[in-house]
Amino acid sequence: MRFTFYGHACFLIEVEGKKILFDPFISPNEKAKSVDINTIEANYILVSHGHEDHIADVEQIAKRTGAKLVSNFEIVSYFEKKGIENTHPMNHGGSWEFDFGTLKYVNAVHSSSFPDGSYAGNPGGFIISSNEKTFYYSGDTALTMDMKLIGEQEELDYIILPIGDNFTMGVKDAIIASDMLKCNKTIGVHFDTFGYIEIDHKKAVKNFTERGKELILLEIGETIKL
């Protein structure tokens, strides 16, 4: 399983021979200028919620690659009106068997609206269980007791959490989340994109290490094997 970070909360995971792109916000991100979205291939695009900093490049990438868009009913319907036909709507608590494994759509505590201010449904996160690994991407969220349920139900190999604070949980709450999720390997996202969410990398890593945990912070465009 390979993980590529494209900045903010956008990343691509290669699992079971499929490429899954999450929350594509690249072209408007000044810090991701090194990434050419026209070179990104995807079989699936997963969207956690409707904010612009998670959907900006969905339409262009989906139409070019033919990737299947998976999100809540409202987000899928929004993009279907823009001409994206390969879609799969979900809602909280639901699971579906895809060719890369089982996907479950779970709760997130955040807000969600489209760039025009219209309703984008409730925000969410994703649990993917495959023959290779099982992982959880929380989407933009506060610390929530729902994470304790996930930790009791799933054996997670790693978790992907926002750590930038202000709009989402910060480092302190992400450490508590990792306890509740019973997973000591965290990949941090949703940090440094703009002033409100800039973090001290060394301090963040140290805070995790002092609790016997690992925090992975990637450079934009960096790929690692998990």
C-alpha cells in the first residue's frame, strides 16, 4: 500500500491495485504548485464534505480519469449535475464492497456547504478495510466519542487525522483520538496550508513520540510505502 500526499487534506492511496484519491484540493493551493493535477490518475475519488478546500479539483480530475466519485448523497448529486456520471452515494453508517475492499462512511463533527453556500449534507469520514491494510480517514472533524466505537470495532493499521487546529482538532486532540482508535500510527493532514493552521512540526512529532506514538508528516508530492 502506497500513500502520496498532495497537500492540505488531499492524498492518494494505492491499495489492491486501485488508486483512491481523497478530497482533491490542489490547484488553488499555493503550496502545491509543484503538483500537476493532469498527471494524477485515480480509479476512485472520495470526498469527506463539501467545503471548497476539499472539492476544488473533483470535477476536472473525475471527468479526465473517469474515476468513480464516492461521497454522501448530496455531494454526489451536486457533481452529477455537473456531468459526472460515475458515482456512488453513501450515508453515515453505511458500508459497501468495492473492488479495493470494504468502505464504511462514518461521522465527522464539522460543517459542510458548497462554495455557493448551498447545503452539502453532513460531513463524514471513511474506514477502508482491504486485504492489505485497514485504515481510517476522519475527514475534517473535532475529537468525537464516535472514534471510541471505531476503535472497538476495527483493527486499524494506521489513521489519517487533521492536526492543524482552529478548524479541526489539533495535535493534542489527535493524540487522544489515536488512543480512542487504538492505533499508534498517525498520518497528519490539514496543516500549514494557510496561517490559521500552521503548526510546529518538531513539537507535534515530539508530542506523539512522548506518548509512544508515531506522527508522519509528509512533504507535498512525497510518497511512502505503508
